Amino acid sequence: GDFADWYLELIKPRMQGGSGDESLQAARATLVAVLDGIFRLLHPLTPFVTSELWERLPQPVGVDRAEALMVAAWPEPDAGLIDEEAELRLSQLQELVTQVRSLRKEYSVPEGSGITLVLSAVDGPFRSVIEEQGTTLKRLAKVDTCKVIEAGEGDARAVGARAGADGARADAVGAHAVLRNGVEVFIPLEGVIDVARERQRLQEEIDRLDGQVVGTSAKLSNEGFLKGAPSAIVEREREKLRSFEEQLTKLRGKVSSLASD
């Protein structure tokens, strides 16, 4: 969820005193308030654990609190705490970090390896998100360098060619994706992974899936199978074929992205 997967990760540097006392206190106050609400909501399901943890929560100065969690008021929504702009900015950061993590995994980038990240078609509001949360982006997605290209100033792949590990390539070999807001994401992979080996791995998977497509297509072309098998079985085979073809399209796109022009 947003709290465990994101908020706790986002505030780690602040909790370690890396952003000043005021920021630290704000992070702590928010953490306590959110945990207080979580424990109240979970109490009917896990009464003993939540009661024990709730008792250990610091009590905000000047705020009256119930004697026990079992008699504490049920949390009520507060429209005044809703900040749609902040939610949008955070969701954009989350999508970017998630996409970079996904690309790292898909292209077998070693977990501890830092990468260069190139973003293009970036508008002003999203650029401000990157500038404000640059340190967070680098920490959560293991990014060494982030290059931002304004909308209309070129595409990520072209700049990625100049941002590659060797700094001298005229082409761009790497991972590419597009966010929902239209921002292009490119990660140069030359010098980060063994490109030839990764292409071979992907090609082997393509060959395997090609065999699955041939076999499944043959089965679905067999009139005896179509007439004799239950409709649910036939539909399952059709779904398998669609899945194989979708996987092949993605894999061929990856192989293409790793091929020098």
C-alpha cells in the first residue's frame, strides 16, 4: 500500500535527520497520525496486536486521547486534508519509479548497478516533480544520473545515445517506455549489462514461445478438436494463443531496443 511501500521509504532520510529538525518533526507527526488511524481501523480484526502497538504510539502534545484503543473514536474523513495537487505529483513520481524498476528487472540490470535515466517530452509541472524529488528518485530507482529534456527538445533515445556508459556511441541501445503523461523514459544499457547475452536470452525465449504458438495454432486448426472439445477448453486454448502472441510482441520489441542501428 501507499503507506508501507511508499511513505515509509520516502521519509527514511528525514527520519535519519537528513533534512533538518522541522522536516523531521513534520514526518514524525504525520507518521504518528497515520499509524493512529490504521490501528483504529484494524482494531476490530486484530484487537490485541493493535492495542499493544497503539499504546506505544507517542501522544501528540495538547491532544486528548482515549484511555484505550477499544474505546477510541472511529476515524472520520477530513476533506480539509485532501490535496489533489500533492496526490497527482506523488502518483507521477510513483509511476516513474515503478516503471524504472520494471525496466531494470525486464532487462536483467544487476540490482546494485546505478543507471543513467533520460526523460523526454517533460512539461513544466512534471519537471518540478523531478527537481523536488530527484534525490528520492535516485534512491528508490537506483539512478546515478537523470537527464531531463523539455517537450520539443528531442527524444529520449537520441539523448540516451549521447548519455551511454561509453559516451561515444552514435546509436542508443537500451530500455524504453512511455508514462501515462506522455513522458518518454529511456535507460542506456550499453556498459550496464551484457547486451549480447541479454539479446541471446530474449531470442531463446522468443524461440520457445514460437514453438508454443505453432503447437497451439495447430490444435485450434484441427476441426476434430474444435468439434469434440468442450467450449471452455477451446476458449482456454485461444486465450493461451493470445497470451503467447502478446508475449512475443513484447519480447521482439525488447530485442529491437537492444539492437544497434
